Amino acid sequence: MNDREAELISRCRQGDQDALKEIFDQYHKKVYRIAYGVVRHREDALDVVQEVFIKLFRSIKNFKGKSAFYTYLYRLAMNTAIDHSRKKKKTAFLSLDQEGGFQPSDGYEKRPDHIAAQKELEGKVRWAIDQLPQDQKATLIYREIEELSYQEIAGAMGCSVGTVMSRLHYGRKKLQDLLKDMVKGREGE
Amino acid sequence: MKKRTPLLILVLTLFFAFPPMAPAQVQTRLRVIEASNVGGVIDPSLKDLHGQLGSLFRYTSYRLLRDERLNLSSNQPASVPIHEGRSIEITQVGLQANRVELRVRIRRDGADLLNTQVRLSPGRTVLIGGPKHGEGVVILALSANF
Amino acid sequence: MKDSCSSISQLLERYFDRQATDEERSLVERHLPVCQTCHKRLRALEGLRKAIKTPVDEALKEETFPWVWEKIEREIRLGKKPSWQESVRSWLDLSPISRKKVWIPAVVTGIILILVASPLLFFKKPPSYLERSVVEYVESGVYNVMVYESEKAKVTVIWLFEGPQNESPAS
């Protein structure tokens, strides 16, 4: 942890919201990536981001500095996103009339059935990720989305590199079985 | 007798001004459509929906599987089998001059796959679609006659 | 290290994750052009990563995070409840408002604004049924649902997405 980060954390502990804003500016996109990787839904991902930084501010005193700050934040983001994704299946409402919304003269990309097909694909990936045990899910998200090294993932999850590799291997195997049709299609690309 | 006559006239006036209402009914049309990209035929009986279907979806073929006209009385569900062991149950839960509220449930083996409540007005169509059917998907088209 | 398919396939994921040593990497890169099986496995790993990662990248590209920080700030502020005296004091900020030059014109302006705004506030026509959504509620324990509405085309679409598994309705 560098000095700047240590200073921000110390100020956060004293209730300095400007310090939290700096941390937010630096990390909110990374937190969003983790959140979206789990929940696969824009509004839910934004809710998770909001929740993570509120929790961070309220629990920063629990961070002892034994690990890197980002691993503490990533763990918080992952746990919050996983908790959020346990909620019921979502319904999305869209207007066909609003500015930027679908119009009959629009191209294929904006037509409801194409958007529906895209969302269905998203839904399948989300469903498949949801089938994984929590540890495999988190390991895959850290690796595939945040591209953390095995060492960094081990630090974030409090396990060995060997365990990280094992979770990745079995997680990928299970996802490939669940998403057979989708992954097969991409093999030819 | 003389004293009762005005009262009798009043009662009769009220009776004929506000006659007892027959249970309110609304005729709802349900069409079950198979939409696919096999062939390029649009069922002639879907002429009135052609414009809407064509602008919303890129399917090339629309085949009418069922066409039901249901006279729905308040809170009396009507059930219609649709496809693959599923049925649709429609109940009129509210009726005004230019608006009807329908509860729509898609059911299978006695359990709900979908439960929704929609408000139909003159000219309004509700399309419920997406589940796979044959080479395409099934779309249910609901509208009401006022 | 033996350059056989079984030993290479154990290294494949490390190679794919760019966590292999230099020696391991060159072993894999020598093996791949001559082994369809390992080549296919690598493609499958790439396909899987693309399926997981691409939607996230695209979502982030378009995301502007509207009002997220403001909501966080507000939530934190609401979490700390000041005493009623502090609230009144901070709202009034007594020193300037205690002067007649300030509060008499302020009160008069307020009254005028209320008189002008009240017909709009209290006699506002309730939205006609056409302005409200056609769909009152929609529930499904089986499908993901999207609702599209168009007042212009007078059509509402309720689109259902099936899960990859067979339907198991939640009764």
C-alpha cells in the first residue's frame, strides 16, 4: 500500500468523505466490473457499487493493512455482488417511444427480438455463473474480468495459488458444460 | 293511498332510470401465433397485426395456431390450451367504459409460469412471447372489443 | 519436461492465463501447431473468456455512473442523524435571517410562490390511464421478463426468456 492510499484510509477512518471520494474515483470502475460480472444487469451493478462504497466507509476501521487495500475492496465488492445476485429474477421495462429507444425504422441491433436474443445470451451466462460454487465463481470473475494474477487472486481470497488454479480449472470445466452451445460457436472464430 | 303514490312514483322512476345491470362482459380476442424464420408466409388472418409484428420482430413467418374470442365476466377465469402442455388463463378483474383489466396466467401442470395483469384500451394489443415452439417462438396476442 | 499432450494440457490453462514460466510457454507454443485437441481446448477457453468478459467491457464503456457518488454521499449523511437543534440551526443559519431586510421579502416571495404554484400542485389533472403503464405487474419464477411499451403503436410486448434448463415452475 502506498503512502497516498494509507493517508486516504486514515482520513476515511476519521469520517472524511473527501477521502472516500478519492478512493471512489480511483476504484469505482473496477468495483463495477466485478459487480457486473456477477449480477449481469446494469441497475443492479450500480446498486452494488453504491452499497460497496457505503459499506467501505462504515467498515474501514476493520481494515488492518495486513493485505493490499485493493484485495480488501475486491473481496467486499465480490461478497456484496454475490449477495445481491441471490435475489429473484429481474424484470426490465423499456419504452419503445423514448428518445434512443427502439423505433420501427431502426436497424436489427435495436429490434426487441435481437435485444431479446442478446439478453437471453446474457441470461444464460448469468445463470451458468450462478450455478458455480461461490469460490469458483469469485475466482473466475477475478481472473476473467479483472485479469488478476494467481498470486493476487490468492491474496484476495485468502488461499494458496494451487487452490486458485484448481478452482479455475473446475469452474471453467463446469461453465463449458453448461454453456456448450455458446462456447462451441466461438471455437470456429 | 294518496300518501304512498308519490313514493311509488319515485321508486318506479329510480328503477327505470337505473335498471339492474346485467353482469358486465367484455369480448377478448386471444390469438396464438408461431413466429419463425422458416418460410416467408404470414397467415392472412393476422392481417391486422401484420404491421405491428413486422415492425417489432424480424421473423419471416407468422402462423396462426389458435384464434379464440372469449366473453369474459368479472372474476370468472377462462382457460385456453396453448402449446406443449401449457394453458393460458384470462380473468377480467376490472371493467370501465374504455378500459378492461385482465389477469393473465400461463400455467403448466397446475403451476404458474407467468402471472401478469394488463390494462387493455380500444386499439391496444398486448403481445406475450418468447417461449420456444417448433422452429420459432410462440407469441400470444391479446386485444379487447369495446 | 516431456513434450506430450497430457503434460502440455496441464500447462494449457497457465499458458492461457499468462502465468506460465518462459520454459513452459515455449513448450506449449511448440506443441499447439501440431495438436488439434490442445488447440481446440485453447479456443474453448478463449470462447468462454469472451462470453464472460465482453458484456462487462461493453457495459463499462457505455456507463456514466449517473448520480452514484451523490447517492453514496446522501446515504452516509443519512446514516449520521444530527439532533433537532443542529438541524434547525444549520437550516436557519440565524445570523443573516434574523435581519428584517432579509426575512420579510423572503416570506413575501414565498407566499407569492405558493399562491402561484398551488393550482398546479393541488388541481393537477390525474394522469389518464393512457399515461400509465399497460402492465400493472408481472411475475415469473421461471422466465426472465422484458416489457416493451409503445403508446404510439398502441402495443405492449411482454418478452419471456427461457432458462437453459427445463421449466420447473415455482408454484
